[in-house]
Amino acid sequence: MSTYPNAPGHRKVETSKAAANALAPKLGRLQRMAEAAIRAAGSSGLTADELAARLEMDRWSIQPRTSELKCKGLIRDSGKRRPNCTGKAAIVWVAA
């Protein structure tokens, strides 16, 4: 059985576990898509909102992939910040 970050995380409640189990078969593909988009952005990087827009996906589906990729050492926090859709500062992710 895989564990985080090679398996989706959950909050140890029934609905969260069910969502993680439903996502598990797609996780590797989503992580590869997110990593490729961030890598393609080069030194400009991408925020989670920008990543979701680039992949034409819902932010809530793709943002957790950034935490997984960071944990795997494939992306890193650039130290830059750009506003997200709410106007708050968001991490700009770049390839490691």
C-alpha cells in the first residue's frame, strides 16, 4: 500500500478517505501533468491558481499535487509570491 506523497492524503474521516481512494488511480498522471507544467514555466514558475488554469482543471484538484511534488523534491518554493484569485499572496512554484 502506498503512502503520501505517492498516495493522496486524507484527513482520516470517511468522506476524506473516500475522496482519496477515488483519486488514487489518477494521482501519478496528475502529478506528472503538474510537474511538467511547472517545469515548462521555467523561472517564472506558477502559483496553484495559475497551474490549475494552465491545466484547465479545478484548483482544488490540482493544488494538493504541489504539496506532493514538493515532498518528493521535484518542485520548490521560488521565494516569489503573486496574488491568487482571492488577492492573497501565493507561493510561486518552480522545478527543483
